[in-house]
Amino acid sequence: MYLKEFDKQQLATLRQWCGEARHVVLLSHMNADGDACGSLLGMTLQLDHAAANAISISPILPNSCPRNFLWLPQSHRILSGEKERMRCEQLIAEADLIFCLDINSSSRTDFLQDALRNAKGHKVLVDHHHNPAVDEFQLIYSDPEISSTCEYVVWLSQALWGDQYFNADVARCLYTGLRTDTGGFAFSCSQPSCFEAAAQLVAFDINPADIHNHIANTFTVNRMQFYGFAISQRLEIYPSKQTALFAFSLDDQRRFGVDDEDMEGLVNYTLMMSDIQIGALLREKEGRTKISFRCKSGDVNILAQQLGGGGHTKAAGATCTMSFADTLHSVKKLLGVLNLQPVAPLSESYSHTALHQDQDKERLSNKE
Ligand SMILES: [Mn+2]
């Protein structure tokens, strides 16, 4: 049975802060993923009981809860910094206890970072990214060896309160982050503790198949057609460098009416090819380009850092304000594929008709 070691004095302090807090805020990062939403809500639901003297408990995301995670218990409580900036900034300023989840620094909260930095309340970090900004928080629970922030919340809340505030809703939230941050228990889960946490959560009679459907089987027709276009027309494959990349201009995205949420996960398709070790995805936005890196071996965090970004060893990202073309040039240079010719994409005209014509020709030549 896994038992994470925690400093007893720090636990006592945090337990006391939770018990005494009048206004609690929970915050996670811009463009929240399953781990951000799951840890935010999993912690909120426990604090509903653990923070017995709290008048308000406010989970906040810089932008809204993604459509994919609106099914999570109590997701309606999540406040959107984008939609209610003044209210969120005021809540952050007035909070006497602030939990920062799945971020390693205030800057990950984007336009809320000044409010967070200036806040007077106790700040507690719970996270699994590298290089936490140690000066910005009074208590730091950070471990890059742990699969997900949701897993961390499992161990931390058990150390704080035992199982008393766990229930099926909490378990659904936390299992979601465990599942999404490990790609369905495929990566970042080499520690047995990840599976032990999952086992404990499943014991609360949650339905993993149901959660899988909520997370994975959510495509719209537009999104599916965009994926077809992406793979046939916008996937550059460089076998000699074991590298593949997608690059989407604003026009590409408008043509199919897709947004960031629709492109979430597409970068992982690069690694579905057995010979590919590193994949990248570039998305042009207004005045900037967002880049995501993934790898099976090696370290893409180093690549992302060279573009001013960061993340994990196997999954990292950056945002560049250069033109889309210049960003693509820089990324290709970093990946060592700048002057290489990618495997030719399937042509637009390579349709069913073209295939039949080829077969007809073949039949004719066979006759001769
Ligand atoms: Mn995470």
C-alpha cells in the first residue's frame, strides 16, 4: 500500500488554515484540461466539508470549463475569469486561503496572475510540473514523479483528513484527471502509486467506462472531418528524423470551424506511428502561434523551453508571437527537419474516383 510521506507540521498548518478559512479560492490554469478541472472540483467538494467555517468556496479557471468536462460533478460552480474578471479578482484578493492546482507558477493563470501575486491569503500549491515558483506560495506540494495533480490530491487529502470527505463525486473528478493526464493509463504512470490511487477511486463505485465515454467519444462531425483533413493534408512526416508535425493556419481552422478544444489531443496522433519518436502541433492564433510537443523518448521540455515555454519531459508547449511562418521555421529548425522534404501528403484529388481509375488502368494493362 502506497503511502506518500508528508511533513506532519505542514499538514497540521494546512488543516488549521482549512478549518479557519472564511473565503477559499481554488485556481488552475488557462485552457484547463481534465487534471485541472478534476483536481479543482475534487478539492472543492472536499473543502465543502473540511473548510467548515468557510462562507465561500470558489473554484476559478482563467477561461471557462471546457465543454468536455462540463459533465463533472458541480462543474457549474466554476467561475470563468474571462467572463467575470472583476468578481474573480475580488474573490482572489479577499480569500484567506488559495489552492493553486496543476500549475507551477502564478503566470499559468494568465491575466489573473497579478491578482494572485498580490493576494494576501495563504497560498498552497498542489502540482506535478517541474520547477515550481517557490517564492510565490507558503506551502508547496509539488512532485514531478507523480502522474497527475489529481493523484496528488488523493494522497494529500488522505493525509489531511483520511477518507472522510471522499465520495463518488470526488472520486469521479479525481479519476478523470488521473485518466486524462496519463492518456488512459498509457504514459506518466510508471509509479505503482498511480494505479493504487485509481483503485481507491474506483472503489467508490464510479463507472470508468462511462467516464471514458464522456472524455473520449465526444467528436462532432466537423471535428471528425477536420481530423481527416489534418492527417491527409497537414501532417508532415520526416522518417529519417523520427519526427512528425501538424501545422494549422487560421484559415485551416476557420474552414472547419474548429477551436482549441477540437484540436486537443491531435498532437498525439504523430506518436501513433511506430517509427516516430517526436511530434509537434502548431496552431496559428490571432497574433501568436501555439506549439505543443510530445515524445516517446527524449525530452521535449527542453525544446519548449527554447521557445520560452515548458511543461513535462514527454509533453510540453510554448506560445510564440512571431509570424506563423517564422514560428514554423523555428520549430522545424529545433526539430532538425528544416531542409528536409517530408513524406508527400495525400493529394486532395486522391479520392475514391482516382482509386477506381487506377484500378481500371490496371485491369486494362492486365488484358494486354
Ligand atoms: Mn496535470
